[in-house]
Amino acid sequence: MSAPPARLDLVARFERQLEAYKSGVCSEVSVWLGTALPPGWVELLVEKAEIVAAHDPRFRGRLGERGDRGRDWLWAFMRHWLAALLKQQQPAWYARLPAAYNVGHPLPAPRYQPEIRNTKSETNPNIESSWPSVGA
């Protein structure tokens, strides 16, 4: 007996979502922490999502919600699972994450930090700038 078409559509959509987001969650945390996560963590998250989806009809149902809700729900759960993995494997990194990340909230936007520029000329370090100073 084969799966009904709606079920096949849900499975295909889930696989597309996993493919699109599997590295996104790890990438956002890597950028936040300023370091690369260990190799293989992306695969661990994908494996976790596949196992839960295979055994939990409620989880599968949430993935099939209209619009972007299913996608957002999967993204939140992958954040939650990554937070748990960080807590277990890299507690110092985990401690640097906002508490809301544990429950799937996105990381806050990075604060703007203006780049500190050298006022010396790139071509000639002995001169300050080729621009005239104010009031000259």
C-alpha cells in the first residue's frame, strides 16, 4: 500500500525545507559565536529532524501548515535542538547565546559597530589624507 498523495507532498516539502535550512541554523550560530561549529553537526540536526518527523504525526502536521508557518516551525525546532547540542558538547559557546535561543527564537541582529579606520593614507603612510582638513 502506498502513501496518499497529500502525505507524499508533505514528505517532499519537508525534504526541501531540510535541504534549504540544514546549514542555515548552524551558519547563524557560527556567525554569532565567531567560530565554525564542528563538522557533522549539520548532519546531526538533519538526522534529528528526520527521526522526529518519522515518529511524530503532530510534528509532521505542523510542517504542513499554510504559508511560512511550517517552515518557521522547523527552523525554530532546529534552533532548539542546536542549543541542546551546544549545551551538551560546548557549554562555553552555549553560555554566549541568548536564553530565548533555547526555545527557537532567532538570534538578535548584530549591533552595528563602526569600523575603525586607519587615518594614514594607504599608499603613503607618512601623510594623513589627501583630503584638505576642515577650515584649511
